[in-house]
Amino acid sequence: MSSDNLVNKGVCMCFVKMAKVDGDFVDEEKSNITKSQVYNKYKYSNLKDLNTEGFFQKFHSTYGPEISKSLDEEEKESLIRDLIKVIKADGKIHKHESFLLGHIGNCIGLSPEKIVNIIKSETQGDEKSAGWLSWLFG
């Protein structure tokens, strides 16, 4: 698989895994994914066709490093912002979603501090989301 295909598949897998991590794939999550500029730029295939089995290992060893090399800092930050929107779409925020977000951010070369700053900016004033990642990066 070419480097471009790895990046595209890896970016799309982030969205699919984040949407499916709690078992549901609700319409609002799909809507937030298709509104993402990062997703649309790196679109790989139909969301439902992507198999996320073994995501953590594949993302750590293959997809994450390719994304880290290929996306600029702004795109990486946008990816995390867009994934936060997917997390928040169903109105529930689970610890395993925040763990996954931290894993993705780390694998694409963002520091924990940068991830926390992005989260704070995306959840500011949102009482449901306040402090939802403090257990991970605190």
C-alpha cells in the first residue's frame, strides 16, 4: 500500500474507530465525520467498509507514523478537534473514548499538552465535557 493510501486509510480509520468504540454509530457521529475537512481531504473508502480490528497495533506501528510524517501540525490538530466532535455527538463521553483520543494524538506526534489544550478549547463552557480527560493527562 502506498504512503498516501496508508495516510488516507489511517485518517478514516480514526473516525470509524472513534464512532464505533462505544458500540453505536449514530447519525450525528456520521454527520460530524462527513463535515470534517480532514476526513474529506483524506477520504479512503465508505466508512462502513473499514475494518478497525487490531486498530491499536496497526495505528501505533503503521498508520500513526505515516500520518505524523504527512500531515502538518494544523491538520493534526484539526483531526483531534474533529474526533472530539465525534466523541461528543452521542451526548456521552466514555473513558475508553478519551483513551483512544490520547493514543491517536500521541501516535500522530502531538504532545499530551497539545492534546489537552485542544480538548480544553473544544469543550470550554461545555459542562458535560468539563474535565473529561483529566484522568488521562492530569
